[in-house]
Amino acid sequence: MTEYILTSKEMSIADELTIKSGIGSKELMLQAGTSVLKNLPTNGNAKALVVCGPGNNGGDGYVIAKLLNNAGKKVDVLSFDDGKKLSNDNQFYKDKLDDNLFIQHPADLSQYDYVVDGIFGTGLSRKLPENIIDFINKINMSKLDVYAIDVPTGINSDTSEIYGECFKCKKTITFFNKKICHFLHPGKEYCGSVVVEDIGIKENVLKKIMPKIKKNEPSLWIDQFPFPISSDHKYSRGMLVINTGLKYQTGAARLAGRSALRVGAGAVTMVCDEETAEILEPQISVELLSVIKEKNDFQKLLKDKRVSSVLIGPGNGVNDETKARTLMALAFVDHCVIDADAITCFENNPTELFIDTYPHTILTPHEGEFKRLFGEDIASMNDKVLRCIEAAKLAGSIVLLKGADTVIASPNGNVVINSSEAPYLATAGSGDVLAGIIASLVGENKMKAFDAACAGAYIHSKLGEMLGPGLIAEDLIDNIPLMIKKLQSYAKDKK
């Protein structure tokens, strides 16, 4: 089942549509508060500090305080409304609380077992007031467990920016669907575990909202995955051409080539000059070599109808030859993956690249390469999703912006966020493995470019999670067969 990731505006529309369908806003708030309650500590003697702001997030907090009090639990309520006009539903539930539950800022936090954060939820777009920043700092320093309602206070739910300070939460309880900040850094780091609760919003609301951001899951692309069939031969499974680097810079291309073969490319042809071939040939076993003696030799290779895709960039060097071969690949082969040095080659004249890229071209920059290619105006956008979309539109191609929170965008605005907990992927050669995986998957009679980018990012990150401490790039390659087997099982179960 597709998991959609909502913007604050989309969540607001979902609420409005639900209210129009006959569920009152106060009932919706009661359901939200009730769903949070079941995620709180069950220790009968635990004392809660519930902090509430002036909006509906604060209203949810007042509901929770009322429910705790009714159940005989110890609870204090701290309001951060600063004399502002409260939302109607917030005022309704605040008025239901006994006055003796309200306190001023507590001097002694040690009396509490946990905090419920209901100050601000989705929609925050400005720096927090200093008094709230000070309070958040005190709570964080106290090491109290914090349970956030929907979004931890201090995060812009759409960009994942931190506005001054943010609660460091044990758990975030959100509603209907997760929000962008639950996936993107830095906000993700403050959310703790994220739980999605049903508060009565129907799934058919998604059809009316039509959200474009999705979580990367096999359900999005598994039907296209090129598992081999009994009638296949090596060239029916695709021939990937990889441009290698200079004499002593072939490691990146070799990592990409070996990962491509592991994922399922029937053949991988490594392109090099005669001098490099002397170094490269003893280091490869099943990859093919294509030695370029004259400039038109590369063009002849690209015209081979068996070629399904081309990868340019890993370890190629930032030079005119890399640039020329990138443009040649784009001219003669439909499915190209442009990575690393092949991206940086165009930093002084990106239009030269964008003229020749297509909606089925895949660009795979990390943040530094992204800035060099797309410029400061786009790279400086705080919204990673938006800047990836803008880059895809500018290039007219798919952009996979690598990182701990990889975002993949197409020129028509489709976006997938690859959620991963794999810090050990931050190692030399990891990106080359990813490029090889993606280039292996894309091509005629294989996967569409956007789906190949998503599948590649998923396989890569899940390998990182599975292997964990101590992994090096070669470990990713060696364990690709295990991940393919898991995907085969998933595809079988899905049928």
C-alpha cells in the first residue's frame, strides 16, 4: 500500500474535508487527544506536564490533560498562549479543565515523569518566541521523555527546519499520514519514533487531495522489477556501458560495474583507453572491456543495439573527455545515469548539459555536486523537496539528491523520499555502488527511469541498514543477492 507524505496544507485540507463529511471539529480533536493518550506511559503513578499553545495542537493537549485527569492520573497544564486569541476548539477544551490543573512555569522539573508537547504542530513558519525556546532548552536538559502531538514544537513540518530550538522527543504521535519533517533532516532527528494514529479521516480523502510525495517502498515499483525469466540470456537482461576513469582512478567504475552485475545486468562493458586497460584488465573477472583507440570508437559502441543503459561519471575525472562522452551518451542512448565527475564537468555551463537531458535521464548528485550544477538560488532553498523538484524541472530529468534523506523528483513534480537509518553508508565508494545499481535497473524492457532510481535507492539503503557497523562498499555488493531474494519474496506475496 502506498504511503503518502503530507504537507501541512494537505493535512489541513484533509481535516476540512472530514469536517464537511459530518465529523465535527471538536470530535476530531477529541479523537486526536484520545489517540495520543494510548501512546503515553501507563505507569499509574507517573506525573505528566502537558504544555499547550493557542492553536488546535494546544487543543489536543487540553483534551489529553482532561482525559488523564478523568482517569485519576497526575497532571499539570502549562499554557503558552501569551494572551493570544485561542482557536475555537482550543478554547472549548481549555474551559473544560479545572483551574487547579493550571500552573505557572515550574521551578522543579524533577516532579514530572514525562512531558506532552502541544505547543505548535504543523504550520509553524517562524522562529519561536524566546520564552518558549528557553523552556524547550530546560526540558531537553532535564532529559524528561517528551511525547509530541503531530510534530515536535520548533519544526517547520514542510521543510524540516528548526526554528530556534526543538523538543528532543521520545515519540511523536501524528495523525492520518506522516508529514515531511518525519522523514527529512534535521527535523527527523527530533521526532523520536513516529506513530501514525487513525482519528477518523477516511482514506478516500487522499484521492481528493492527490498528494505527490510518497515514501519509497517496493509497492511503488516492484511490478516493474526486472527479475530474470527462464528464456533470458545475458543481453536480454541488458548491457550496461560504464565509462571508467584514468589509469589509477578505475576503482569507482569497478564498484559500479560489479554492483550492476549483482543486481541483474546481463553484461557490463567497461570503457577505457589502452593505457588504462593494462591496469584494469587484471582487476576484473566477468566485466567486459572496450578499449577506445580513436574518438569515434565510443560512438560506435553506443550504437550497439544491445546497449540498454550508460553510466558516466564515477572516477572519470573532471575534464573535457568526460564532458564529451557524457554528451555523446545522451545523444545515442535513451537511458543514461549521470553521476559524480560527469555532473561537476558542467558546473560552469549547466545549460550545455540540460539541453541534452531527457525525462528518462537520471542525475544522481550529492549536496556539493547539486550546488555546483544547479547554482546557489536553488541549492540555498531550505525545502529539500522543493529544491529537488525545481532542479528536476530545470534539467528536464530525474534528480536523485543523495543523503541520509535521499529525495527523488521527476520533472512533472512526482517526489519520493527514501527513508533510511543507515549512517554507515557514509563511506568511500557507497555512491558508486548506488549508481551502478540504478544504471543496471533502467533501460528498454526494464524499469522506467523514475522507478529505477527509487528501487536503486531502496536497495542501497536497506543494505546499509542490514549490514551496519564496519561496512565498506564491497560489502554492499556482496550482499545484493540477499536483497534481491527479499524483493522476490515480496513480489510473490504481493501476487
